[in-house]
Amino acid sequence: MVDLLTLTQYFASRGDVILLQSQSEDHPSSNVSYLAAQPESIIKAHGNQIIEITGVEEQQYNQNPWDALQSFRNRVDSWLFGYLGYDLKNNIEQLDSSNPDPVGAGDMYFMEPGFLLRYDHKSQKEELIIGDMPSKDEIIDSVISLKEECELGRLKPQTSRQRYIQKIEKSQFLITEGDFYEINLSHQMIAPFKGSALQLYQRMREIGPVPFGSFLQFDELSVCCQSPERFLRKKGSTVYSQPIKGTTKRGASINEDDILRKELLSSKKEQAENLMIVDLVRNDLSRIAKEGTVKVPELFDIQSFGTVHQMVSTVTAEAKEEDPVNILRACFPMGSMTGAPKISAMETIEELEDYKRGIYSGAIGYITPGGDFDFNVVIRTAIIKNNYLYYGVGGAITGDSDPQKEWEETQIKARALSDVFENCEEK
């Protein structure tokens, strides 16, 4: 069997590549990994400006990107791999994004792969779905590139502590005014970066394996995503969403770990925040669900990852809508990244934040020819472009939040990125 990262490096040296990797061996969602490369065709969007590429031919036109993706999928009738950027919300609701966009990644990217490999973690067997496997001789040089060192400069917040605390206080005032109950507020960190983005992804994977990891390379941009959260999955007629709200650190001993886990499970504050998002997701799914089929089979389940315990709930529905793009559109973006009610929270996010979220807070995943799909929530994600690394951090703000602690929590999340450079030169 060929190592997935080595094979990813081989294709990354030749063009666009997307790796969707289940990394937590004992996690119920860590079943299958996919490697997609050698695109036969591509669709991407910047607002309503759509670009389609097939071979050497390029077509540009203006259309709602959700409609463009729907038409593209119907034409190619194949697997699609890519991402939905957070700002696609503007093409669902009457919203706008006028904040600076330092990354400039675009609002959407999907490829129809000419090479597609699936790896089943339970049977430990690989299946070549599309294309031909390169020989070991062809990919051996990739091992050298994968060992390339990486360097990270100091992560600098683009929003000052004082300004972020003011934004939290403004959010809490709006909560008292009844505009919303909860809002997910974020800011962006930037640092100089040098070296292999895939090496960074490998380090992130080793330190904190997750069920919904992904590595993307396209348009001189790399995305290293370590997401523990599922946005939306469709299998047959059943649609699943698994919002995460509620986090605590792992313990230093088995006893301490168990105590922290039980404290999270019994936390009324965390339960209340989780329930707000569950209700929001239930409302989103009801738009595409058969009457009476929206259910919550798991509420406040505690799942354990490498460094944290998290509170995860599961919401399911039987879809009356068959088109996968319409289902995604009805539920996008994930409520855990906005707050509740969703539209008023998103309006305030645009007012208070200093940047366009772009890929961050969006979704990465795939759609099958039969219309099934699986997408994560883009959190814990480093985006690398032009020798700079961009990292979004944030958290849920409620009326009871301590603004100072919320700022400190974002700094802890940012510092966690530096841990991946334990065996790299850090400057």
C-alpha cells in the first residue's frame, strides 16, 4: 500500500490535489479517506463571477455560485471534491461582505478528479475509483519533499486585544437588546511561513488527529485543516449534522481526564450553548426534510480527541429534496460558526469582524455521482499563500461570557498551532 501523504505529495508537485483524511482510528466517523487529483474539470467562484476550466479551455460567466455548482454537477455526472467558502452565505440571504480579504482564495472551488483513491480504515484496503496508480519509482522523489523543513514566524493578531474585547462587549449589548442569543465572533492571525505546507499538515495530524482532516492545494494556495466537526452528510435519503459546542482540555491522568469529561457533560452553560445550535440546525434541516422526520438521536455526547473533550450532538432528517446542492444551500453555513438566530448573527459578524472569513467557517468535502455527500466545518485551519500563513480563531459569545477570557481563549487556540513545529525550526 502506498502512503497517502507520499501520494499526495506526488500529485501536489504536478497540480491541484485534495486529501480528505480520517485520522482518529477509534472515532466512529473515521472510516474512509479520499485522495482526489488530476482534475478533468474545475469550477470556482468569486462572488457571482464563475470560472470553469476543462483541459486548456476556460469559460467565464456571471451566475449565483450555488446555481452554477448545481448545473456543473449535473453536466459532469461524476465525483466532486472541494470547498464552500463562508461568504457563499451572501448568495443565500440578503447579506454582503465588504471587509478586507487578505487570502483572496475565492468563494468556491470544486474539481472533477481524473484520479480518485479511497482508503477504508476498517478493512485497511484501498480502492482505485478513477484513474491509474503511479508506479513507486514515479513517486519516490516525493518522500524527499515531504521531509522538507518548515519555518513559522510569530503569529500576529490582526485585531488588538482591546478592539476584540470591545467587539465582544458590543455583541453582549446586542444580546441584551434581543438581536440574537449567541454569536460566533472571530479574528485572524497571520505569520510568515516558509517550507512545505504538507509537512505542516503532517505535523498537525500527528499532534491532534481528527476525523475530518483535509489538505488542499490549488491556485498557489494550500489549506491544512484539522477539523473535528461534521457540517453535513447525506447517505441515501438520510441527512446528518453534528454540531460541536462545548470544549474542555484532556487530563494529565486517567482520573483527571474522567473528571474533566464528566464536568463538561454536566455543565449547564455548555449544554445551553449546544442546545441553541442544535435548535438552529433542526430549523435548517426542516427546510429540506419530510414532515416529522427531524430528530436528535444524540444530545450532549462527549467525544474525546487528542488534546480536548468536546460536546457533540447529532441531528438527522429524511430529505424530501433530492438535489445535494439544494440541501447544502438550505443549511449553509454551519450554525456553530454563526450563532443564533442565524441571519442576525451573520449580519453582526460582518459589522464587527475585520476580515472576510473566506474558507474559514466554510465546508470542505465531496459529492458522489449518486448525490450523497460529506462535508466538514472549516475550523483549526491554516491557509498558506505567498509565504504567509493565515489562521482564524474565535469562539461563541453569550451574555454570560467573560470578554477577557474569550480573548485569552483565542490566543490559546492560536498558540496550539505553534506546537506542530516541535520538530521544525521556529523563529
